[in-house]
Amino acid sequence: MAYKIDPDLCTACGSCIDECPVEAISEGDVYVIDPDLCTDCGACADVCPVEAIHPE
């Protein structure tokens, strides 16, 4: 199971990208988590200020 970023909630603030230990998060208008790289650690969800990141 991987984490996913809700594009309707993501503000592209950058908080999550610095927390990902495996660099699974890509920048853009909204950020995206690569499910093949995600290790399900939850570090990104813990720091998301708008709670846009949830387990898939």
C-alpha cells in the first residue's frame, strides 16, 4: 500500500518532498507520489499542513 496526495487539497507547499526518504514525491502544480517508490512510511502525511496525503 502506498500513500496518495489528494490533488484537490494539495497546495504544493513543499513540506512533504523534504520528508520523503526515498524521493518518491514529484513536484508540479500539485505533488504526486510514485507508488512504485513509496515505502509507506507516512513521513509525508505527518508533515502535510492541509492533510492532503492519505494511504491508498
